[in-house]
Amino acid sequence: MSATTSTTAAAGLPGPLVGADWLAARRGAGVVLFDASVGAHRGAAARIPGARPFDLDGELSDHTSAVPHTMHGAQELTEALRALGVHDTDTVVVYDAQGIYSSARAWWMLRAMGFDRVAVLDGGLPAWTAAGHPVEPVPAAYDGPRGTFTARPRTGLIVDADAVTAALADPAAAVLDARTRERYAGTAPEPRPGLRGGHMPGSVSLPFGELQRDGGVMRSADELRTAFEAAVGDREQLYFSCGSGVTACVLALGATLAGYRDLAVYDGSWSEWGLPSDRPVATGEAAGESSSP
């Protein structure tokens, strides 16, 4: 049993994922619930009752960085999570309005800060409402008591471009790209202006949606292991990238469920790597790709 599995079990969690019925039976019984929706889904008309905002577009990202959704340092995250009423002894469940999209980012951030008593709601808000559970209007902000959370950063869960460059040259490691295959190939435009199209030479395409069934529900552990092995073979050291470090965490969640343990998320992701620079970019599929500076 891994340290993460044993910690989640001690917290009463069945693992990195919980279902809607599991949450409904325990909501309000020492479980802190976060809505980590982003973009147009942030501030939706309804929330799971009692959910607090985990605002990745706002205070839960570092806006001094030119790259979106950059991870805060330990001091800033300690303050932000205390302001949201989180205690070190709490059990936390995160969800989003799209199924599993940005909630995995919140889950990975907490793990990177040494907090393992956290799980993702499988299928998110759509699964919750489909199961017939209640919702309520979304308040403007959390206004409850402060918590006592203290960040205890783990080295290596959030990495920079230099670490990814080294991983691309390491035959024991694999860098997986969670964006669509069209964005990976450079045949579809990037949604953020000023970025080059394509991918890191040597990286592997595994769109995050391929790890899910319809409705944003994660596939079984066996199905996930099959998907990863098809992409990376027998490599066990995995690095994840995407557009801005959000859906890369869906791959990290899927890999965790599949039994992988040596995992890292590239925080800057394509929002950093794709900027005009001397970092290499390839276009086309992995076989026969063409590189450009």
C-alpha cells in the first residue's frame, strides 16, 4: 500500500476518487467540499450545498507570473487555504462543473503541499445532479472561520521546464501531453495568443478525455493502466503537461489510479514552453515529426 493510499484510507476516503453517493452520505460530517471550476464554469448558478470556491482563476494561482494557473509558494497557499477554512485534520473533496477537468488540479496542488486527505468527486457536479442529489445557489464568497492548514511542500510533484527538458532526454522517463491530438500535432490553433503550435519533441500524446467515459467519469484502473502502457510502454517515471497545468493533473490522477507513483506535473506547460524561445517545438504526429526552434 502506498503512502497516499494509506493516508486517504485513514481519512475515511476510499482512494483518490469518491462517488456522488459516497459524498452524499458524508456531506457535512467533517468533509470540506471545494468547487474548483474554471473559466465560464466558475461561479455557475448552482453548487453542491456547502461547497467553498477553490478559485484557480483567482487567488489560488500566482498572478505575478506571466503564465496562467501558476502554483503559489507554500506561504501564499497556506494563507489562501486558511482563509478558506481548511485545517490539517480535515478531509477534502474537490469537484468541478465539467466532470473531471480542473478539480484534479486542486487535488494535485494539495498533494504537492503535503496534504493527502483529499479526493476528487468522480464525474463532478454532473454526476452529483444525475444521482438526484441537491444543489443550492452559489454565494459570493466563503465567509466562514479561518483554518489552520500549513503547507508542507513535497519536492518533485510540480516541476519546471528544466526538469521536463531532462526528462525528455531520459530513456526511463516519459513526458505526456494532455492536450487534444490536433493541438499536439500543431494542426489546431492554440487558444492562447502568441504561442507556437506543436509539442515538445519526444513527448507523447495522451488527451485527458481519453481517460474518461462520457460525463467526465474516470475509467477503471485496468483501463487506465492499459491506456498508459500503450502510450509509454514500461516506463514508470511520468511527467505531465497540457495547456496551462490544469488537465495535466487529470493525467496525474489517472496514473495514480492506474498504480503509477513516480509522477510530476509541469506547471508552466504549453503556456510557457510554447512561447517564442529557443525551446524546441515539433509538429505532426510522433512518428515523422518535424522540429523547429
